[in-house]
Amino acid sequence: MSPITVQNPDEILNLLADVALRGAGFTTESLLDYVLEEGFTEPIFLGASGEDPNAFYKGQPNAWAIYQIREWKRVLTISGGAGKERRARITETP
């Protein structure tokens, strides 16, 4: 998949609703559900890049491998890819 950047909260949430992550490490059938559970209710930035055969967008494999979701000072980073264990990490920027 081509790298994308989205900076509209509604578009970000709609896109995340169509992402499922399977395979080794962090998994979810709906990335939106996980993002909301972690308190990211109005994300202002989404960057996604790379390709992961165990990531699905609208039911199709080979979605993005790396996701960076920002809500003000909080950043959720999900990283993985072919042959890698997927990880999720939340950090706060100064």
C-alpha cells in the first residue's frame, strides 16, 4: 500500500474502522476499537506506511505495516511487517 497521511479526525476514525491486524504480536479485528479503548477519541494525525501481509484494509491483505496516530501530545505507534512481531506503544511528547 502507498504511504498515507490523514489529518481529519473523522476520516482517521473511518479509515481505522476498516483495518484488521492479524499474525504475531499485537492483533485486533478493528484498529478503531483499540484506538478508542486507549482514549484516542479525536486523533489529529494518522501516518501509515510499509506493507504487512497480515494487515488487512477493507478485508484485503497487505495493508500498512506501520501506523502512527497522534492526539495532541499522545502518540500511538504500531509497527510490524512481514516476518516481524507487531508491537503497539503509546508515548507522550513534551
